[in-house]
Amino acid sequence: MKQTLAASNWGRPISLISTAMLVLSCAQASPPGDPVKLTEKTKDTLGCGVAFEDDFYDSLYAFLQDGKELPNVSAATTQFHQFATSPRFAKLSEEERAQLKSTLADLYKLVAIEAIETLSKPSEGAFKPLEAVSSMEMGARTTPARESLQDRARLLFDRIDAIAKSAGIDASCTPQTEPTFQPEGLEPKGNLFGDWKRTKHAAVYGGLKALATAYQSCEAAQKTALNDDTPDLKGIKKVGLHEDKIGTKRVIDDLDRLISTHPYLSDYRKPGSSCFNVLANPMIYDYGGKPHTTSSSEALDFFKDDGSGTKVLGIDCSGYVYSAFATAGLKLKKSGRLKAVGVHSVQARDWMRPSTGGLTCFDYVRFKDADSLRPGDVAASSGHVVIIDTVGKDPFGIAHIEKEADCKTSNISTRRFNFTVLQSAPVKEGIGINRIRAADYLSGPDVSIAVPFVEFALAACQAKTKGTTTTGKVNKGGLVRHLGTAECRASEVKLVHQECVQSCESNLIR
């Protein structure tokens, strides 16, 4: 759950000279990576639209995912100049070649320098470099500054395509076709993953698979949802705040007590030899935590610290929700590939407004009559995001309301809610990834996401009593649904150590 401060200086112009000096000064402390790697992936796709954009961002990730410094402006510009003289661009006129060189250099400065500097500010979300670049690829426009960055990047990408087209370079591109979703083979009946894939919404399947993998447990995701009667965890200690002065740091100070009080690990039975040793290093809630990714492996790794500021294993709410969709093969945006590294791209607030968050594979839930909440829906506020898991007959507890005039906050009680959610949150003193009854979770103290859920209930109530259609766009949050279309589906992103639970027998959750 990575929250952000209110913006105070959105859209303030950034000097490219100052940012260039910043990168050069940083390079003195840490040697930059080999600039040749900036063009290795793009040599055959420049001028090929989305394919080039995919490879351009991948070339930056190759440095950032492996903890290396991005090449400085001078080295990058020199490499782009050499790149533009390669045989593939022999038909370019001198004017076109000069335009291509300068446009590539401007694109690099914008994404690899200015965007990183701008988005690192608390007012913009305090992004780390990898998060900033990944956010640019996702296309989020949630603040004036981010909107300006996206518009300028789009202009530069389009200019590159125009140069390629006028010079005939695009003729060497592999024709772009609409992605076709090919369902992966199902496991036999009675298999955990296979039964989830058959019986549940794809996002719920992904959420349960991520939960089972995180705890390396066949039983964890099949247990009854947490509720008020579930005891709090022991053995977790708060040790101050993260660098942004918002999120709490947590550490494990008594491993034995943690395991003995953990609802998913207290009776842990190791499924097989391929499993990670979760009893020695269990996951807890980690503010700002994300699964680890590398440039050499297109997988999400819950079991390697990704440098969130603590040494515990754990991921935050947006990291979990992205993992759930990615491992189910559900893309967040229509264009481009589904990538593991995208887990760094989306904050909780981006889910509130899919059109500005870059999430073109989502739209607002539409309430009509009795049709409202469904499994797989995503509910978000500015500081938290969850996946709707199971849904009862009257999910918002509004069956007793018959008149429009009675659709008011005083008649909505979260205690009547009849659904469960999948999330990563510091409930039960810091558990992290969990399934929990909404009626219990949203009725607890200081749960900010309860506010938009009450607004969702009011919207559903109005749709029911007025016989009209309302949406999940509310003042304090958003309730969105994946489109499920072919262009929003892809191959499933793998989870490291998912083979531990891949062959588990199922006893479907209650």
C-alpha cells in the first residue's frame, strides 16, 4: 500500500541541463552501464510502433532491474548517433538522420532522466527509478506532471515512426497483428490451479495462485477467510517509518511466535522439495514492497528482497494486485506486452481512474438492478487496492432498502456486507497477503477504503431503487472491472516457486 502526499508543485518545468548534470554527477559515484545495451534490443524494431516502444523500455529495464546505473546523457547520445548510421538506416537522408539522432536523444533524456527526477518527488509519488520508468510505459496520467511527460513521450515516439515511414524503414518491420489469446491447458480436475481456473474469475484464480505461492502452501488459499475471530499475529515489530515518512517499517523479532500465531503457517505442511523455506523466512506486510524481477527472467519472485527499505519479504497492495492479474495472463493495458517488471508501474490510486491510470483494459463497474459486485472486480482508494474474491447474494447488504429516499449513508452498514476480498495489507498486526471477510475488515478502525465501499453501496442502492444504471466511479475511490477481451489477455507470467503448489490437490475454499 504505497500512499502519496498531496501535490504541491505539479507541472513545474525541469531544466534538462540540470538533470543532465545530475546524471553526470551520479555517474561519478557509480560507473554507468554500457550504452551499447541501449540499442541492442531496438536495432530491428525502431520505427515499428509498439514493438519499438516495448524494446526501448526493456533496454532501460536491463540496467535498472540489475541494479546498474543508466548511461549518462553524453554516452547515450553518442550511442544513438552511432545507431542511426547502421546499415538498416542507409536510406535516410542526412536531414532525416539528424532528426532521428536528436529525437532518440530527446526521448532518452525525457524518460531516463526527467521522468525519474520528476516522479521521485513526494508530490508525484516518490517513485524509485525503476518505478518511474515502468510508470511511463504504463501510461499513467494521474497528475498534471505525469500527463505532460506522457504527452511529450507520445510526440517523440510518433516522430520516430514518422521518420521511419518517410524513409521506408518501416517496411522491414514484422507486421503487427492483434494479439490472440490462447488459453493454456488446464490441469486435471482435482488439481488446485486447474480447479481455480475452471471455476473462478481469472483475477481471483491469479490472486489465489499468488497467495498459495507466497505461503508455499496447498492449504493457505483454501482456508476460511480471516475474520474478527482470527487472532492477531505475534512476533512482528514496528521500527519506524520508511523514507517517505508515511509507511511503517516492520521486522520479525520473534520468528517462533510469528509462525505459531500465523493463520496460514501455524499448521504448515511442506508440499515438496521444490518449495522455498517459508518457515525460516516468511512473508509479512512490507510497505512499498514489490516482487523481485530481473532482466534475464520474465518472472515475479516473492522470495527475494527488492529493496523497499526493510529486509523482510513481503509486498504491498498494488504489488499483490498486479501479480494476481499478471499470473492469470490479464493485461492492464491493451498495447504492449504483459511484463513482470510492470509490477513496479501501478500505485493504488492509479486503479481509481483507469483512463488516467493507463489501465485501458479496465472500465468502471456498472450497477444495474441486482447486478453489482462480481468476483474479480478491483476496488481502490488513494491508499489501498483489493480484488473482490467471493460475492454473496446481497453483497452490499441493501436488500432491506426499497425506496430511493432511503439510499443514504445512515442506512448502509459495512457489517451487512456479504463478500470477501483478496489483498495485501497490515491486518492482524502485519500479515500481508490474505483473504478476509469484508464485513469484518471494513468495519475495523482506521480503514480508509471503507469510505468508497459505502459509496459503492449507495450507487448500487440507487440503481436498484430507481431502476437505472450507476457506475463504480465515486468521490473517494473506484470500482473497476477487467474487459476480458482478447487484446487484454496474454500468456501467464510465472511466479518463482509456483511449482511448489502447482500439483496440489484441491479442496475448494469455502
